[in-house]
Amino acid sequence: MSVSQLSAEQRGEEILAVFDTAFGELLAADPAAFRVKFRKMAASAFAFYRGTACLYYHDLDAEKRGGPYLDDRTSRVWIHGDLHAENFGTYMDSTGRLIFNVNDFDEAYVGPFTWDLKRFAASMALIGYAKALGDEQISELVRVYAAAYRERVHALATGAKSDEVPPFTLDTAQGPLLDALRDARSLTRFGLLDSMTEIRDFERRFAPGGGSIELDAATRYKVLAAFDVYLETLPDSSLARPDSYRVKDVVGRRGIGIGSAGLPSYNILLEGHSDALENDVVIYIKQAQTPAVSRHITDPAIAEYFQHEGHRTVISQRALQAHADPWLGWTELDGTGQLVAEVSPYAVDLDWGDIDDPEEIASVVADLGRATATMHAAADDQSGESLVPFSTERAIDAAIAADEAGFPELLVDFAHTYGARARADHQIFVDLFRNGRIPGL
């Protein structure tokens, strides 16, 4: 029976089963964090969609394996894994440039490139619906995204020079993307430090409160041992000053975001690139999660490539993101893979709240299509990883060229079908949650 043929009661049971697989252990360990997570997901169909990549991949798997534009190569591309319209924003790359591009690589893996595109397309249907856009307007936005993706992939596949397809920076971005970059530029490391730390006895330390948890001596020792292991995973070019490794303070934190509910994490305060207190750096160690897509990729060579989920997250991000965070690395705590990265003062997410004019939305969506293509093209035989030993942009370009006209319509059809499915699922989820039907809560 297909998803569309299930009754609300049957679909509710299916949603609960998928949630149990994806969240069961973490929910049992920290029900309070999941109550916060689920209340955030209950706020809107889009928030629900953001938090349910597990359900999306379950549905893709249940409906049909394979599909148009997928072959041995295009089914084996580094993908973002959770590509929706709000997973774009700013970061400062390792060369010191502010970049607008895809962010949040917790769900990244190797799989079919169309799975990223479909997930984005359905997210645009949900945003369009929330902004009261008509079905044809939504269709046109998805076509704009598909066309921009196609154009950029073709340019990259045919050897366009990097200056012909520049990244989105303060010099090249426009509209809301430029606004986000300017907002990021107005932020400072001192502002971040001021919000998280204080000066005590002439040295910077984490401030009490604000979600910080003081660690006992045994836990602190364990975290610092994991930090030492992490240092071995950093690129040689990461740190110009050996003293940058010096730990000033450590605190625990508890994740309660839509994507990080129940995941234990730690913040470490480090000496910066000089003795000045305003240059100190905050990094986080966070338990990495099993990406939802990995449960639906059966090639054992992919799973065996990674030491653990922390290693998988870092290798994926380095493959997908040019000039990634120089503090990006991995370690283990209690036998579980951990992701380590800087708490960046320059991270600003794309804000859809004030993007309402259809022409401006279309312009933004086109840029996001180009950003998606650049991400897919970055992660191939040039990334230094052997999992994808071919040019992804050439493989994708050739697959789309076999049926140019069908490519945008594939995404349009999926956007409307799955957007409607997500809206219905959101209502089912809200009823399950408010009536105490989710086990463990």
C-alpha cells in the first residue's frame, strides 16, 4: 500500500514506527529535550518537515527505488542529506572569506543526487503554501531552482573557470543573500565571547548559566582526553600558533534544537591566535548522529568507509564545502563518534520571514539552485576522498542531458505531492503529540 492510500490512523502508526527507529534511544535518554523538539516541530508544517528527514527517506524507499536520472554514478554522489530551504547561510571559510552557501552537514552521506533536489523542492512547496502562493507560482519557483541547478552543473561539467562560477561573497551576492553576508560581517568574535564567557582573575572563562553545565573532574578529564585525540584529525594548516591548542575552560551543554535534541555536547574555550582575550576561540564537541539517509543506502562499502558518525560528518563536510572550517575534526567519547567544530561568530541563516515578493523569492531560489550544484560538484574525485572516484558534475550533467524537459517536471510533481503529504503528516503528528500518543513522552 502506498503512503497516499493509508488512513490517518495507519499513517500515524507508520510515523510512530519511523520515529522509534530514528529517535528511540535518544528520546529514552532525554524525554524533556524531545518535548521541546516536538513542540518546535508542531509549530508549522515546515518545522515538522525540517525535523523529519527520517520520514522523508522512509517514504522515498517505500514508494520506489531508483528513478529517473539515476545510474551507477549519479546514485553515488556526496549529498547534503537534509537539503531544505532553511539549511543555507553564511560561514567564514579557512581563507578568511565570508561565504553564503549550504550549511549544517549533520545528515551528509553518499547517495542519489536527486534525493537532495526533491527534499529542497518539497520544502519550497511548504514555504510557498505558508506564504499563500498559488500552485502555479510554486511550480514556477521549483522550475527556476531546477533550471539554475542545471545551468550551473553544465557550466562546471564543461570546464568553466572558477572565476566564471564564483561563490556567493560580499562582492558577488545580491538581495537577501547579500543581506545575510552583511549581517554576518557585522558580528564579531568579541560579541560571541561576551555572550558566553566572562573575565575572572585576568583570564577568560565560561560564564555560569545560559545552558552551561559544570563538569565533574572525571568528565572533564574524559573530554580533555577526547580533545587531544581530536587535534590529530586537524589539517596541518589549521593552526599557525601552537599555543592555540591551550584549553582555558570546559563546560557541558545539552542539545534541544530541532536537529540536536538529546545529544550531549561540550564547549571548550581555547587560547586564540594571540594573547589578547578577544581572540579566544570556542569549539564544541557534539555526539554525531546516524544520518537518516544511511538507513536506506545498502552499499556496505559506503558504511565501512567511516570510522564512526563523527568521522562521517567531517569527511562529508570537507568533501561538500570548499575551504571548510579549519577547526573541523572528529574524536570519540565513551566509544561514540563526536563532531568537533568552532562555534562560529559569523553564522547567519537565510531568513525567509521578509522574503515575500514572488520575484525576489525566485531570485533567491535561483541562487540556491546554483549553490546546490556547486556543492554537488565540489565533492568528487578532486575532494581527496576515494568513495566518489569520478567527476560528479559530468555524471549529473550527462544524466540530465538524456531528458532535459523531464528534469524540472520531476521536481515540480514531487514538490506538490510531497508538500501535501507533509502538511497532512504535520496534522497527524500534532494530534499524536498533544494526545500523548508518542511513547516515552
